[in-house]
Amino acid sequence: MKSVHLVCSPDLIMLLSRSLEHEGYVISGKHSTLHSFIRGFSSKEVDSSSIVIIEGGAGLSTPVKSAEIASLMTLIRKYLKTTRLIVQLDPALKTDIEFIRTMVNMNIHDLQFTTEFRGEELLNWIREKKTTRDYYSILGKKKRLFSFKGSTAAPAPVQPVEESEQAAARTVDSLARPQPAASPRTAAAPAGVRQAPSSGAGGGGVTPRPRPSARTEAPATDAGTLESLERSIPVESQQQPSLAGNERILGSHVPLVIGICGAGGEEDVGAAAFLLAAGLADLGWKPLVCGDNRPEISSLEQIVFEGEQEDSTSTMFEYEGVTFYRRGYTWDISELLASEFTHIILWLDIHQERKGISGLELWWNSQIPILIGNGAMWKYELLKEKLNTLNPYERKRCRLLLENGHQEVLHMLKKDLPEIQAMLMPAHQDPLYPDKAAVEWVMKLLSVQKKLIRKQTMLWAIAGTVLLVTLLLIGIGFSFVPQSR
């Protein structure tokens, strides 16, 4: 059954209902605000098999903030994990690259930046099921999520250029993403676009099926807090265990997502991931390392759990200030974005298949995609051939870290491929225990500073202040006690 759930203002609900019902769609439910839509999860008012058309600012104060929309979309995706969401947004958000990246990372691809609603265009929205490929030309520009001193502006996006015939004929594995067959479609695309198999816009020849009564709801008077909305989501719908009891949802402090992978597959990517995470922990931040199936993480599990690997209640563990997702547990990027961690390091293998989003897609959609390459001189030509499978636009965006490299290799690389950001990895005996030089290297690479106030330090400072004040009051009290004769 072709059913649609509407989350729009009352006037827009009337307009869209008329257009969709005329084309044979069934309106399975109606909500006038995003908050009331989320509350409807607890009462089973939302059919997860329906297409959900959402007005991005429904029930929100104007001007609508992108962080507020992302927060609510995180809660919606937490319940509707696989439901197709079509989101109408203000055209001004079309230039907010990090907002678009956040939505794409949550598998929300059907974004329509318009304030106009024409029946024909609305049907094209449903016909055109977008994917990550539709945003390849947009997600290149990177904007810092943390405003630290010393951070540099991201390079302006340039148009991708076609690979040369020589690069296309190379036998090395390509690091480039598969290019879309056509340019990204717009909301006003012609009616002859391809039909998505999971949905369609019924024409006049389709006989409407019996329509269930649609649920309607008056505009909510109290929007409530995001925490109360999250508590209203049914517990049984959350298939993944909560992140260490975390109750914070996506807001203004979004974790910085770092994707890290090897150029050829033989590099020690784990050492680089651990070094970055340990350096961030030493600086006072709270990093999380996620790997799909890594024996190195299992070794740390044995140390932390002392043989209790079968403990099904723990999805992650902490070691030397760094939190790791346990081996064998699947993680969801939308839940990670709603976590309390400051940095999320995705340890990926782009040359192997994985469940859900491919490693290559996750790597390119991360805020900082990092490539680990072998910097040995005798492997330089192979490394350069792999980098040549990327176009200049893609080489400019990713960062290359050279293990076993030296200044001569770095000089040659910058001469042959000047647009790529390449650095030498520091020497280290154990990446989980970086020295001062390695920590400073992490600061330079990620443009972060040392966190001045840590939670534990603040608690000790408060306890010390209370103790000092107590001693002073006791001393003052003794000074006023009259001496006995």
C-alpha cells in the first residue's frame, strides 16, 4: 500500500493531502509539529512502512536553526531506522555543508531546499529516491565544528574533473568513489525520472485501495524538552543498546567524525587510530574508536574485562582514557552522532564490504577523512598510483599520513601532488602511550587545543574549595570563643 505520513503545518497538510490522495496515495497519519510526531512513537501512531514527508520547520520558532532540526531528526531516526524521510528545508540551509553531512550520515538523503509546494514537484520528490551520490558535489567543503585558535579555513570546493585515460587504465585498486551517472537532481526535475522500486507516484490508472482513517492532531502547545521527547520513544524500539547510559541528544556540540583507512590495505591503520585517540584523551577530550572486526580491540578487551568477553551488557569499554566499541558489536552512525563523545574515530577498511553503509561511503562522509600510506621510498610509485585514482578535488579534501616515511618522500609527494595535505607520522613505541611530541602532532593535525577544564579536575577543585572554606569557618569560630578564666 502506498501510504504517506505528513508532518507539516495544518494548512500545508490540507494542500498535500489533496494532491496525494488524488494520485492514489493513502494518508496514514498527520502531525502538525515535529515534537508531536515524536511523541506519537509511544502510542504507535506512526507506521514505519509509510513514507514520511516532513516540513523542516514544523512547530519550530523562526528563524529555524539547523542544529535544532538535526537534533529532532536524530530522535526520529532513532525510532524510524529504515523509514524513508523526505524533508523540506529552507533554501538558506543549502549552503550549510555540515548540516547536510549530518543528515546524509543519518541516511536522510531526500532533502528538498524549497518553500514552494506544487503537486507535480511533490510527486517528483517521491519518485526520485536520492542516495549519497547525489551529494558528492556538495560534501567536499569542510567547516570546523569546533572553533579553536589556529584552525584554518577549509578550501573552497572545486568542480570534480574527469580522470585521465592513463589513470583509469591503472591496475591498482581505486580509492575514488563511484561517480553518479548524472548531475544531482533538483526538486523540479521532469516527470520522466527513474522510478524508485520502494515507492512511486500512482497515476490515474491505479485504483485507490481502502484508506484507513488518518490520525490528526492539534498543534502542540508545549514543545517540551528534547530529553522528554527522547524518553517518550518506546524502549523496545531501540534495538541498539544505549551509548553508556548517554541521554544527551544531538545539539550544538556535535562530535567531530574522523574517518581513517589504509591506501592499500597493508598499512598499520590501527596504530594511527590509537595514536590519534590517545593524543585526544591526553588533551582532555573524550574520543571513541569504532572498528568493525578488529583483533587489536579484542586484545584490549581481554585486558579490561579480564576474560569476560561474553558480557552481553557492555557494548564498549574504556582503556587509558579512550573508549572503544567492542569487537563484534555493530554500531550506528546516527546514534554515535547523538553521543556524549567529542571525537568519533571510524577505523574503516574501504577495500572490503561491510554491513550497512560501505566503508568508502563512511570515510568520504566524515568531517576529516584520513588516509594512511606507506611512505617508504621503494613503495613511492605504488602510493602515487593509488593517489592518482582520486581527482584533485578529492585529493584536496583528504589528509595523507605517511608511516615509515621521511622528509625526502614528503618533498617528492608535495611536488608531484601539491594539492594533497600530507604529513609524516611521528615515531612511537606504543600508540596508546604517546609522548609529548606525538601529542603536539595530534594537536597540529586536528587543529585542537588542550582542554583547560576537565570534569575530574573541576570536581577536585570544588571539593578543595569546600574543604578550604570549612577550615576557614572553623578557624574563625574558634577565634570568637571567649577564653575561660
